[in-house]
Amino acid sequence: MGPISPLRKKLIIYFIGFTAALAGLLFGLDIGVISGALPFIKNTFKLSIEAEGTVVSALLWGAVIGTLLSGVLSSKFGRRKTILISAVIFVIGSILCATSRSEILLIGARLFLGLAVGVASFTAPLYLSEISPQKVRGSLISMYQLMITIGIVLAFLSNTWLASYATFGGVTGGHWRTMLGVIAVPATVMFLGVLLLPESPRWLFLNGFKERAVAVFKRMHLNDAEIAAEVKEIEENLKIKQNGFEMFKTNSNFRRAIGLGIGLQIIQQLTGINVVMYFAPTIFRIAGFATTDQQMWGTVIIGITNVLATFIAIAFVDRLGRKPIMYAGFITMGAAMVTVGTLFNMRIEKHPEFGYFAIFALMIFIIGFAMSAGPIIWIICSEIYPLSGRDLGVTFSTATNWIANAIVGQTFLLLLAGFGNGNTFLLYGGLNIVFIIFFLMLVPETKGVSLEKIEANLLSGLPLREIGQPPRARRAVELPVRSARAH
């Protein structure tokens, strides 16, 4: 067989990445669907403000549990089989949500469905980071975030179409069940697609299956030199025989990385993105858009903006680097949220034109998030942990994401009621500016650096913000200092 063309090799790599990233599509569908279904669920079950928050956050608390289980599942069964498990839970959970006959049953079903979201959000980026060639690693992990945004906009479109039939036949809100149940269809597609994928070669090496790992590299049509380089780096990396819990107890450098991952995931949620995604119709109502059609189509526009802006990250994350894009994103998000909060405090009911400006600012916020914190924080969190402790590290950071996510979902309506519409958005705007300092002081630039080099830098004790530097550059700086001391 002759050499494969670069185009075909790239298509094979991106097919693997796209199929694994379908987990992100299901994640996005579950995020997006509740914003449109919630008003109808509220009418069906006569929910209080607290109960509305619980319906939203039940899936997120389930995701916390799913994430904590994912480390054990992906370590024991492999990344591929764990993604398959999540697909099965997606199918069953979606059907249970659609057929729930009481508020309690719906909350329980969403808690169960959250297990799938947690497992998928843990395992898919981990799988992508371990199977991706170094040059396109950022782009492939960004594809996961892109699929989340596509899932959100598809859910918004589905919600908008079904909402137009909300009173069809005299049944108010009956179609929220279809909104929740339709997710079983793409979950089945993902299950079938993942059956075609190879296992993560790094997981195979970690578990002693070297020949199978090399076969995966060959299946991806890497040449002999590329395979030899990958094998050498992974084998050097595996000389440290520790598991995640042992590393956590004995290695302070590993604990530093976990602390960074936890901080990054808290930051992603406190930007305010899921305030917008879960409660978009409520925000449009505050802005003066009173009808259901206006609110639902507004959410569609938000979803489309989210998808398109994610391509900015995919295009530039492996060119410009992670941190420059993040700085631009924080400034954009902070300014947009402050603008929304200021306009909401200017009595929109007396100045309807302010509502249009507020929604425009909200779109700018979405662009800022989708091009930066959305994909890039997942990328960094998949890169900073040592291979032998990566399962535990990603477990910590992803569980933190869902805990913070659940708290945001549970408290937003209460914040609006107690703190005020405008002040709530001003709070989120101010936080985005504060996060710039965190990135300046603690976050590394990982563009173009292999996972193995990042690990070596971390375990050597370099400051966190420097672990993305090639080791040679560090030694070149230190040698003159040592020479001076010698004299």
C-alpha cells in the first residue's frame, strides 16, 4: 500500500475528533433544551422559583456525580467504552424526562440524565487530548466546544418550533415532553459512531497494551518517524509508576495542577455564560420582549452567535495561543455584562429602545465567551495534568465545573429577585475583569508544547505559568546563573 495523502490523513484524524465530539452535541442539547421547555414545565407542574432552579440544576448535580464516576470508568474500561456508556445513559435519561408525570419524577430523571452529561464532559475532551496529534490538539478539543454550541442552537430551534404548537389542541405546554425526549435520537447516532473509533493510544500504553497502541497510530496513518516519536515520549513519561491518588498524596506539583484546574473551571462558570443559556427567555422578557415568539427566536439568535464565534477559537487557538485569546475574551465579556447591567438599571419599561441595546451587548458577551473561555479552558484543563494522574485531575476540574454550574443555575433567579436585574449582571461583569489577574499570574501558555513536556515542566517544580515553556528554554536561562555562582 502506497503512502497516504496528507488530505486523507487529516480527514481521518478529524473524523475521529468529530465523532468523539458528538458527546459535546448531546451536552449542548441538554443545556439548550431546558431554557425553552422550562416555562411550559412551570405551567404544567405549577413550579415555584425555587423549584424552577431545582429542575435546571438537577441535571448539573447529576453531572457532578457522573464526573466523579468517570475517573474510575475511563481508567478501568478505557476512554472509548466510557463514551459508549454515556451514550446509553443519554438515551434512557431523555426518555425518562419526556415521560415524567410529576415534578419529583422529572427532577429525578434529569439527575439521572446528568450522569451522562458528566461522563461525556469528562471523557470526550480527555480522549481528544490523548489521540490528537500535537499540531492540531487545540483545534480538535475546540471541536468539542463547537459541538456543544451546535447542540445548544439545535435545541433552541427545536424549542422554538415546538413552542409554536404549545396550545395546539387545547393542551398548554404539552410539547415540552418532545423537547426533552428528542435528545435520544442523536444519542443513538453517537453510540453507533463511537463503535467505529479506536481506543486512546496513551490509555493503551498506560495499561500495557503497547502493540494495540502502535496499531492505533498506524490506523491514523502516522508515518514510522511520527510513531517512533510518540512511543518514545509516552514510554519516557510512563517510567513514573504512580496512580492519581498516590500522586495527589505525595506530589505537591500535581496538587498545584489540580488547584489550577479547579480555579479555571470556576472561572468559566462565573463568566455568566450559563445564566444566559439556561434563562435566555427570562432575560429577553426583562429586556422588554414580552411574547413567547420574541423570546424563543431571541434564544435562537444567541445560539447561532455562539456557534459562529466558536470558529474564532478553532481558527486561532493553535496560532495565537491560549492566553492572548483569553485576555481578549475577558475584556469583551466584562464590558458586555457591565453594559447589560447598566441598561437594565435604567428602567427599560420606560425606555424600550434600551432593550435592543441590552440584547446587542448580550450577543457581544456570547462572542467573547465562545471565542475564549468556552473552548480554551477545556483545552488547558486537558493539557496540564501528568498522564499517570490525568484521570484524577480531570475528575477534579470537571466536577468543579458542574458544581459551579449547578450553583449558578440554582441561584440566578434568586439573585434577580433579591439583588436586582441590573446589579446581577454588573456583578458578573466585574468578575470577568478580575479573572484577567488570575490568568496573568497563574495560567501557562501551552500552544505547541507536547503533553509530555508540559508534564516534565510541572513535575520539575516550575511555576504554573511557566509549565508551557520548552525545558530547553528554561535551562538556557538558568545556565549563566549557575556559572556565576560557581565563580
